[in-house]
Amino acid sequence: MPRCDHCGNEYDKSLDITWEGTTHTFDCFECAIAEIAPECAQCGVKIIGHGLEANGQFFCCRNCAETAGVSGLRDRV
């Protein structure tokens, strides 16, 4: 039975996600998020949507980007 890469749980309905060329096995989306989702460079929240990126850093929103000194990003176009 597949074993979750994050929590070690064995689960018959696991999912495999290939991320940056490596395949990971998870028993749920929560474990996948905890393991591979990027974190906001300002507040540390896991980014599970599109987020924003500037200068190699990820941000959950425009406010966090501006707080970190990055200007010109917008949440919506």
C-alpha cells in the first residue's frame, strides 16, 4: 500500500504529484500542501493559489509583497 511522503500514513487512495521532476506520494491534499506548496516570503502562509512572484520570492498577496518592499505587483489584472 502506498505510504505518504509527508506523514507516513499508508492509504489505498493516495495521490502522486510530480513536482520539479520528482514524484511524491501523499494520502491527502493537506499533506501535499504542507510538503510542496511555496510559503509567502513575508507572512509564511502556504500559498495554495496562484500567489505573486517577484525577484525569486513568492507572496500570498500584494500587501505582503509591498510590506517586503516589492512594488508594482497586483492581485488582479
